[in-house]
Amino acid sequence: MFQRKLIKFCSPTLAGFKSGSLFKFKDNILLSTDIILAQYNNKYNDRDLFFFNVLKRKNYSLIYVYRPSLLIKDLSNVDVCTFLKSYGYKLDNLDNDLNHLKHRFEIFQKTPHEVGLFLGYPFCDVKGFIDNNGKNYEYCGCWKVYDNKERTIMYFNKCKYYTNLYCKLFDLGIPLDKLIQKNNL
């Protein structure tokens, strides 16, 4: 079940195309989510793929799957840094920043808008969403688009391509190990 959800919701990240993805996972009575994540981190961290429980509830967890090398690049943009620092991020240590994101999930009891930056969304779209209260967007796909519509639609199509490809390959019996690409660091 975990692998199927991982493939369905995180294929662009598994392929090394996208810096991060999120998915909701219903907790299993037989094996805790934390144990599953520890096993996956142990197995895939050397491929630049990390798993983080960003929100734990009674019956489910919100799992953040990310590529540190891509995420650090995404978060290094000057505008992104200034923006995230205004929300209390220090941007001196990725683990600390992820724990701060987790803290913001917990205190707000909902998804903090800046999570889009941890998912590889363009800064203009994250800022546009906040400034427009989720309205007045040019296009809606994986997220609401406020600028660069054509380029973003191409990005959405590439994400859809990886998702469809990985789902088909997984259904054909290709193991997860073969689908997870190692990023060239």
C-alpha cells in the first residue's frame, strides 16, 4: 500500500524531476509509519531521496518525499529566502527548516501556504496564491498558476508523464528500486 501511494503521488520526485511531493498515508496497525519511513530512509537516502513525516494525526500521516539536492537549489533563490525568513525559517540547515515546516503544520492545523516552495512550485505562484487568497489565477493544475502559464502547463504535463509512466511500470511488476533514480549530485 505504501509503495502504491508513493508511486501515485511522488513519481516526479522519484524520477528526480521535482524536488518534493506530499501524500497522505493511513497508519497501519501492524507497522508504524515511522518504522516504514526509517526503512525507506535507510534504503534510499544514498540516492538523494528522503522521507519525512510532516504531520501526524490519529489515523494518518502526511508524508513529505524530497530530494535534498533539488530542494536546496529551489530554496536558494533570493526572493524565496527573504520570503521564508519572514515566516521564521533560518535557512541554515535543511533539517531545521523541515522541522519548522512541521511545526507550522501543527500550529495552524492546516497546510501552510509556503509548503508550495518545498514542493518545487514557482515563487510567483506561491506568492500569487497568498496575495490573491487563492483567487484570480490564470490556470489551475497541480497548483494555481499566477504567472508563466504556458511554461507551467508544460511542467504539469511532464509531472503527469512521470506519474503515468511509473504507475504503468509498477503495475507491470517493475520494483520500486528500479524506478527510483539516483540524482547526479
